[in-house]
Amino acid sequence: MCGIIGYVGTENAVQKLVTGLEALEYRGYDSAGVAFFENEQLKTVKCRGRIEALRNLLGCELNNAEIYCGIGHTRWATHGEPSDRNSHPHGTENVSIVHNGIIENYVEIKKFLQEKGYIFESETDTETAAKLIDFFYKDNPVDAIREAQKMLRGSFAICAVFKNENNKLFAFRKDNPIIVAPTDAGNFVVSEISAVIKYTKRFRRLEKGEIAVITNDNITILDPDNEPTEISYETVDWDAEAAEKGGFPHFMLKEIYEEPDVVKRTVSENLSNYIPDLSSSGLSDEMLRKAGRIHIVACGTAMHAGLVGKIAIEKLGRVPVSVVLASEFRYQNPILDENDIVIVISQSGETADTLAALRLAKERGIFTLGIVNVMGSAIAREADGVLYTLAGPEIAVASTKAYVVQLAVLYVLALKIGLVREKLSEKDVQAYTRELLEAVPEGISRILKRKEEIREVAKKYKDNKSIFFIGRGMDYAICCEAALKMKEISYIHCESYAAGELKHGTISLVTDGVPVFAFATDHDIIEKTLSNIKETAARGARILIFCGENNPVPENAAEDIIELPQLSELFMPTVTATAAQLLAYYTSVELELDVDKPRNLAKSVTVE
Ligand code: F6R
């Protein structure tokens, strides 16, 4: 949610900033801007629209070898519409800042500053933070930041430059992520390492209360008492290629294609002799044995993975599981017993609501487990235990490979619980884990080979205004995700319904020609789902059915049938997800939409 970057070094800073912003663009793309030192003056260039628009606006600055330092921003609008005026950087003639987050008390601060004579040009909360720093600035930037921090409420990560501190960056944060990353040709401040991975894999995450002061050849991190801290760097094991498209037309397709590998990698990482080994996660057998209830808390796609996880854990481990949206969990005074376990699932590890839910559970003394993709993210650091989804960087805004790997981790966890609670024998568990390691990746690969068939189906339905996704059990859990994927990147209105529920109201919307995409992979309830499909067909619906190849549906049951590689019913959501992701992907491609950066969205939702 907003990407920020700062660079100070020996090479042209503007080019470095803009290139970095291009890599961060998926965090928000309402507007973009840079501020940099040119002839000891601070110059700002910013505009509404994408980084490309900013690049076009910049001229010789992109090659001026005399510009060594600057800050940049790509915006996901919160306060104030996307416009040139509301674009970052914001500031005064003394100071310029880029900001990710929300200043909650900005109205109050703005009033305070207006009374002191400040005039505001934008509707943003960020401008108040910049002017507040300016207000406290006499001759020492660190003192000014400290004073401003005392007044700022909300969440923020900020990188600042001061006119009188030529070629120097200042960075600080509260709740939102920001890192410093050293390279051979200078130093970066950036929202996340993936944006500068072609220069360095080493980074140090700033902690709350710290201020980083950065020059071309030095990084100083001051603790809350203004004492320099010893810096030890973390290293990511991603490479630059993993963060680039690698020949695919879109990140989304590339990421879907990575699913077989990342599932295999993540599952094998958590097995020992085909038995789940979660010892590194901090979860003990004792905890799993004693757990009275498991609460899965997450947002969006990650929550949908939780829906599948619930069914798997309840089926294999016989422990009750509730799945709650993080934004709801926080405010419903959840009933948590001391032996319960709270599992938060998050690709980014930075989602504000999920993080807040995690903190709430911790405050109540409940063991928290994070299922997280980004190492070193806030959730990874704050959870009592972590299971990593080793999906690598996910750049497309619509989550795909991270979801499938979240399923894989939840399956491993469910098997572990089944074993520990003596609901499954070692032999049963080994049979399942073999399937997860081999048949599941193989099944996903087989679906990928059928992408052209799925593309043809996408072409047939792409011009519809509305699509209903129905299923029962696991198939309902997967249709929630299939509908979300389709709507977020195709802008077609999609609704997911438990197949048996349609007739309790929603079927009134099913009229001649309305598409119904039905998921019917569960052999035990396929008959029931087929009845529900017929009910919609009788009202003129056009039917597409996803089913397992060993459990086919009658040919005349649908206009289109996608037969999926057959796995145990428990694991069918993996291959179904891949097929549904490809369907959504090609629908968006055929509609000529911006697949990787759908409107109004951002990858990492760090606001509540
Ligand atoms: C949809 C999507 C979102 C995220 C949600 C949570 O494709 O990606 O629904 O799943 O914003 O994000 P994380 O997993 O980073 O907590």
C-alpha cells in the first residue's frame, strides 16, 4: 500500500528511484513522484497516473550524473483523490517526504499548523506530517523528526530529505515496513527488498522508534535514545530473476506457473521421512493435542485458504476451527481459551488488520502461529511461531501461488494434527504427504498444459455482466476464491454461493443466459450439487462445471466441462484453484485489462 524509496550514492539517483518505483508499482498506482537534490536545491516532479507518466515527465534528470540523492513514491490513494496535487513527495522548501500509511490525527495537526500560519495545498494526511516536521525543524533533522513523531498518530513509514542536508536521507517508521539496503554504489531506503534486489540482497528492517540517517557511504541507525545501534543485515534468498517476469507476459501467469515448484519446495521443507515436522515453527505436539479450538484469521485470498484449512483440519484432526476475517475478529471481542491457537495467514505479512488481530490474540496470551510468505515481515516477527510459505516474491496484485502454497501448508498442519491427536496413523499420513509432494504438483502441471482450453472457455464468458460460482464443502471454499480472482481482475460482478443456499434467495437473479460456474469435485456430494446445477439450468443459466476426471458429470449437465486431474478429494482445491486462476487470468487478458495491476487495488494492504 504505497511504495517508497530513497537512494543516495555515486550514480544518477533519479534513474534508480524511477526503476525502483517500477518494481514497487504493484503497491499502488494512483500517482507517482520523486524529489531530488539538483545544484543543492530540492526539486520535485510528480503526477497523477503510473510510473510511466512520471518517467515521461522527467527529462534530462534521468541521466544527470550530478544528481546523487532523492526520494520517490508510488501512491495508493487514501486521503484525497488521485491527482497531481495529492501526489507525493509533499513538503516545504526545507523538507520533503514520502509516506506509506495513514496519519490518523491529521485533521487535528492540520488545524494546529494552520493556526501557526501554514498553508496546505493537498487533501492528504502526508502533507500534515511533512509540515509538522518542518515546524519543529530548526537545524537538526533528527530532533525535528523526534518531535513530530510525538504528535503523529496512526501508521507510517517515512523517508525524508532536508534542503540543508545535501545528499542525506532520513527514514523512520511506526507499523508500516521500511528497510535500509546497502549496495556497492550507495544506499537505499525502500518499502521492500524485492524492489532493489538487482542491486543487493542484504537489508536491515527499521524498528519503531529508530531513525536511519543515510549518506552515500554510511548508514547510521539511531535508537530511541539517539544512540547509534550496531547494524546486522538480513539476507533474502530470492534472486533478481524471481522478481522479474522471466519471459511471461504478466507476473500473474508467471506466478501461476511457479505453483508446482513452490508447493513441492514448501511441503518437502516441512516433512521428515514423509511425516510433518513443524518443529521449527514453535508449535509443539502438546499444544496441538490440547488445543480446544483453532481460530484462523486472515483477509481476502488468505482467508479463503483458511476456509479450505478449516475443512482439512476438522476432517483430519477433529478439532473445531473457526475462520474469521481479520477486520471483524478485531472488533468482536473474540472468545479465546488459553489452549486455543490463533493462526494468521498472510502473504505479505504486513496486512494491517491481520497484524492487529495477531496482536490482540497475543495480548490475550494465546499462542499465535503465522503462515507467512515474506520473511522478516511484521507478522513473521511478531507471531509466536511461523510456518513459511516458500512461494518467493509474489508481484501480481491478485494472489495465486501464495494461495496454493497456503493450502499446502494448511494440509501439512492438518495432517500433523491428525497424527498427534491419533486420528490418523503414520501410514495414512505418509500416503497423504506423498500425494502432496508428487501428485499435487504433477496435477497442477497438467492443468497448466491445458491453458489454451481454459482460454477458449474464458473467451466464451468474458462479456457477461455477472457470474455465479457455486459449490458445496471444499468446493464452496474454492469457489469463494475463484469468484474473488475473477472479479478483481476482470471487473465482472461475481458471487460465490454454497450451492444449496441459492434457492433461499439468490436464485431470483439467475435468468436466461446468466453464467453459473459450478465446482463439483467432491464425490460424496456431487449428486446434491448436480441437483442445484439443474435448478439454475431450469432458469436458463449457462453452466460451466469443474469436476474430477474420475468423477465426471453427465455431458448434458453443462455447456462446458473442465475435467481436473484426479487427486484425493481433500487435495482437489489445489488443482481447482489453478484452473480457476487461469480462467480469471485469460478473462482479464481477453478483456484487455491490466492483469497485474487491477484498478483500485494494491498488493500489500497496510491500512485498516
Ligand atoms: C486477492 C488478494 C488479497 C489478499 C489480502 C490479504 O488476490 O491478494 O485478497 O489476499 O489483501 O493479503 P495478505 O495475504 O498479504 O495478508
